[in-house]
Amino acid sequence: MGKKSKIGKQRKDKYYQLAKETGFRSRAAFKLIQLNRKFEFLQKSRVCIDLCAAPGGWMQVAKENMSVSSIVIGVDLFPIKPIPGCLSLVEDITTDKCRVAISRELKTWKADVVLNDGAPNVGKSWLHDAFQQAVLTLSALKLATQFLKAGGWFITKVFRSKDYNPLIWVLKQLFKKVHATKPQASRNESAEIFVVCQYYIAPDKLDPKFFDPKHVFSELQIETINKLNFLYPEKQKKSKAEGYPENDYTLYHKISAKEFIACEDAVAALQNASQIVIDDEIIDKHEKTTEEIRECCKDIKVLGRKDLKLLLSWWKALKKTQTETNGEKNIIKDEITVTPATISLEEQEDLEDEAIQKQIAELREAEARELKRKKKKANKDRQKLNERLNLKMVHKSDEGPKLERDDLFNLNQIQTYQQLEQVTNQMPDILAESDVDSDEEVKPKTIYYEKDIGHLDSKDLYYKSEDSEESDTDASDDESEKSGLGLDESEDDTTKKPQKKQQFKDPESNPLLTDLDFRDKETKRAHKAALWFEKDVFKNLENEDDADYELDKMIEQYKKKGGHVLGEEKKMQVDEGKKRKRKISENDDTNSDYDMEEMMAPNKKLKKIGGKDGFEIVPQDTTDKKSKKKKLAPEDLALGSLLIQSKKSRRDLIDSAWNRYAFNDEKLPDWFVKDEEKHMKKEVPVPKELADDYKKRVEDLNVRPIKKVMEAKARKKKRGIRKLEKAKKKVEALMDNVDISDREKARQVKALYKKARQEPKKEVTYIVAKKHTAQKRAVRPPGVKGRYKVVDPRMKKDLRAAKAKEKTKGRGKKTRGNNRGKKIRVQPKNMKRKSK
């Protein structure tokens, strides 16, 4: 039978794996980590009480984030395995015994933080489980109020149910701030949320009803009033009848026009009056007092809505004129009563200062009110955002939906012909529906072969048709910049489709601006120069046209004779060099770090020619010097890599060349120029890391041994491997030999491998003996390590003589004549040598 595993609640998620890897006892530890990351309550705490702490994950997190000398106490019904630096109690948090045990451990200390992650045993109905959780939270709160200090924190787990709001109300009575949040480590399918209570009030007395579940979670019985009672409808009380005013026995009332204009409430006056008598000449002669107004004033009771509005507008107009006239009268009275003689100059200045200060005070008050209003609005928006963040309605990185609109077309956006063509050639977003799809084109049944249907591209790889050229213009911008838009003088114009760009002379000019001057650029420049030289400054100058003409004529004569004018050939060489460089830069795509060779034109022999007119032609050097590659320093290579890295870096380097030190003065002394080259120059902005990289490359090239050394090392290694293989074969044959003992085998194996390894000979240090130490016993000189040998000049001469004698040994041939005069001793064959 297969093993049953819990997969319903998906407990083994990423936080479960993280808890196992990091050493936390439960995945709930990450809930506290995320809560602490948001509110930062553990870093400032010294004493922490963890209720329902088993297996101890929250205790581990608290001990890690709190200071070293902090106290962490965990309480649970089940025993908790010891955690370094923490105390654990096996108690029930709903009993007084738990309170006594905690007070015994804390003594006079007060807790900064109380944590509660407890939950009852679930399994019954959801309502029962949620109520038991609320009761357990209330018991934890009761225990927390007995040990928390003023300004402390209380973090608890709560289930969302009908008892949630009464519990939050109780928490808000005891704490200044209450936040409800759900950390990411909490599973989405779980109904738990965490309530973070901040700033404990610590009242002197607490009503025990705060911690009584029957009182806190009791349902309120609100009597509802049935408004719709058809059987026994309530009798509406009749308002008491109001009689006529006392001593007013008539319903007809007259009011003068002056009184009507002076009254503040015109509607009430019209309601009580029956006739308005116009007895004032000013009102009667007013422009607003028309015949229609006079007729309406005769009987007000019979007027309709339109006529009453007309009377009200008449009242407003006359009221306005009356206030203006009264204001002018008051100003005239003030001028009459207050004379300039009575007010001195100082008093007048004081009055002006008071008025200015009053205006400043009013402006400051208005500014303060505006600032207060903005702050209030900002706080309200921030509070709403926090509530939405806590309820997971909005994420921090999510800005919500935004209305994006395309910018309207503006003619100011078009500056060049290219932009104008983009606008004119732009296709609409929505095309009209047609029977034929856009991807499928109607093709004829027969297609005729065309010989010259297109031409090769710039790389001579593919044929391009006219349509493909027009469609690929945007895709081949980079290629067009390098190859000059792919246009060649030699190509036939008949194969190309005429483009609109060729119609305009200057593609960068604004196509929407029309130049009314139809002359070409050269004519305009000539006209501008003529206007410049027509100034009064140039009137007194001599005419040098004749002198220029004579000089040109003389130069032509020398050219006919075969002479070369100094300076013209130089210009020709510079122009040729520029053309060659341009071609190389267009066709060369390599990323070389070295400067390319300068293109030197061949020098020609020139004779020294002296004429009557005084022209002297300087002969050029006939020796052709080969151009050498300039070896660049690592800093120069780094600068070159910046030049080819991107257009932006190249542009920045070129722009930085024009700086405060670029004077470009002429006719300066040589010593001054050399001194400025040393000191008056700006440091090139080359990154040090890039220069070090190139320096390291050069060092690696220099350190690398030559080919012969590498081959010698390889041969030596090959010889060593060959010797080791021979030694292995000998060892195998030796191990198969039964006649030799194991000890002898080990000794011979060791000797074989030692011979095959060929350890390098130990170096011997030679010490030259002195006269004063020749007859003494040799002592190791200071600073000499390893083997050493004392030698003198005589030993060197003897060694040289021995080597010479070794070379001459065996040169002469042995003959009988060489043994002449020597005694030959013959020993019999049967005679044996005596043993000593």
C-alpha cells in the first residue's frame, strides 16, 4: 500500500526548504523576519516574551536580531529544545501559574516585545475554531499587559472572523497604533493575519471586562424600527396652526422702495408686502426702474415667478449702487475730518508700516493654512495607501493603470527631409478590409523572365530588386553610412528607381521652410564677401589684383619649364593621403590596437633651380625610408579601444581634446613649446583598469617562453614518461618473482623509481680559500646553505690540466715499437694468484 503524504495544504513550499537549509526550526520564522523587516521592533528591544513558542523558530529569530545581552523567554504547553541564550517554560498561558513563572524569571524587568503565534486545535466547525483563536489572543493580551512596559510592542496572530472587529477595538484602547498585515511567508490559503500593536499606553488601572470573552465578543441587540407598518400605520402629528400676527387685522401691506432696497432679505420682504411705493426720486429716475418694474410694484401678490425674479434683479442693482454711493460719502467725510495738518510725516509712515505688517501677517496666515491643508491631504492619502498595502490591494512597485495617449501631430517635430518622408510614407494603423489578405498577393498565371531584374548588393552576394531596396532602407542604415548609401557613379541610372531624397540639395535643411533667394550657395557667399569688403575699413587698401596676376603668370612659366613650386606637391600628397585613409576607413572593419602605417608618397628628385626672378626650388631627400609601425604604450592602446568602442565615447574623447590648454598659438620659441608639452596638458581620461589589462597582455607575451625552450621542456617530459614506463615494466616483472622476499622487492622498487625520476643534482657552493684560512680547519661560512666546497686557484689549474690530458688520451696508435726497452712479464696459464 502506498504511503500517504500531505499535499492538500502545500506545507513543503520554498519557505519550508529555506528553514531546513538555514537551520530554523519552523517555516514560521520567516513570518517574524518579514514583520521585523517592516516595523523593526526587535533591534531596539532588550527583553522579549514569546507565547506559544514551540518549536522555537521565533525565539531563534528574536535572539539573532536582538542584542547579545538580551533576554528571550519562550512559553508553550510542549517542551522546547534548548536554544543558546534563551529560556523556555512549559506552562499554559491562560493560567496564573504561567504569570508567576514568567515574573520569577524576569524579576523587576519589563518586556519590550511580546510575541504570540498560538492557535488552538482545529477540526471542528470554522466558527468554533475562529472563536477559540480570538479567546486565546485575548488571554495572550491579558498576559502581555502585565509584563509590557510603556511604549512596548505586541505582535499576535488573528483569524479573520466576526470576532475580529471587537478584538481590534480592544487593542486600539490599549495601544496607540494598531497595524494589520499579512507577510509573504504566510500561505495564501490560510485565514491568518498578524496584528502589530505599537506604543503600549500602560494605564494605571484596567477594567477586567477588557479581557472577558463573554463581554468583548457578546452580540449587541439593536432594536430595529419597522418603518413600513401597513396594519397599524403611525399617525402623523399635525402641525399647530399659526394665526395672524397680533394687532394686524389687514392682509394688505405697503412698503416704500427705499425700505425695500435697504432690507437685507428681499425674498422675505416680497413675501410680506403687497405693494412697493416708489417715493424716492433717485430710485424713480434710475435706469433699471422701467415701466414694467413700476407695474409689478403695484400688486406683488399676483406676480408670477418671472416677475418676482425681475424684481429681485432690480433690488440687487439698486443695492449695489446704494453701497457704492455710501462708500464715496464715507471717504469724503474722512478726507474732510482728517486734514494733512493734523497727521505728521512720522505718524503717516507708522500707519503705512502697520498696514504692510498687517498684509504680511495675513499672507503668512494664508500660507500656513494652505500648507496645513496640503499636509492633511498628504497624510490622508498616505494613510489610505498604507491600508491598501496592508490588505494586499496594492503592491509597492505597482503604480496602477495609467492612461497613455499618443502625442498629437505637430509640425515643429519635422526638421529634416527624412522626418518628412517618414510622416508621408507612414502606413495607417488600421487598414480597410479587403477580400485579399495582406500577406497573399494576387499573382498572374504566367510570369515572363526578365534579364536585368536587379543588381548585386554591396557585398556581391545577393541580388536586390527595386522593391527590396525601398523596403530595406530602414534595415540597412548602418551599411548605407559605410558604403555611401550604395550609390556608385558607374552604375546605370536606368536600373534604379528615382528617389525623393535626390531632389533636395541639403537633406538636413527644413523642408517646410521655403527660401525666397533662389541663388546657389557660391553666389550667396560671394555676395556676402563683397558686402564685407565694402566697409569703410577696406577703402584705403591698395589693389593687389595686379600683383597676384603677375605672380600667377610667373608660376605658370616655371611649370612649363619643368619646375615644381614649393608647397603645391605637399598639398597634393596630403589630399591623396586623405583619400586613401578615407577608403581604408570605409572598407576596413578590423579592431586593431595599433596605428596603421602612414601612407607616404614616393619622393622625387628635384634639382635646385635658380632663375632670374628669384624662385628657388628646394630638392627633396632621395632616400626612401620604410615606414615603421609605431609601437603604442598600454595607455595608448586603451585610448584606441575607447575610440572604437562606441560613437558616444569617441565623440566625448574628441570633445575633451578642446580644453583650456589648447591655445594653438603660433611663432612661439622652441623651449617654451617643449615646456608646455610637458606641463600644460590635460590628462587623457583613460580608465586605469583598461590600461592595466593591456599592460598585463604585454607582460604575458613577454613572459611566455620561446619555441625552442618549450620544445626542450616537452622532450624532457617525454623522456621522463618513457623512463617511468620502463620502470613500471621492471617493477611488474620484479613483483612476479617468487624467489625474492617482500623487503628486497620494496628496496629494489624504490631504487628503480629513484633512478627513473632523475632528481636534479644538488648544487654545490664553491668558496675560494684565503691565505689566512688555508691551513685552518674549514668552517661553514655565514650565509651559505647546503653543500659547499673550499677551492683555491691551484685546484682550478689542476682540474684544467686533467681535462686536457683526458682529451689527448688515446690519440697515438699502439705498435711494437712503443714497447721497446720495456720488460715483459709473462705469467703461466696454470699459475694461480696467491690470496692475501
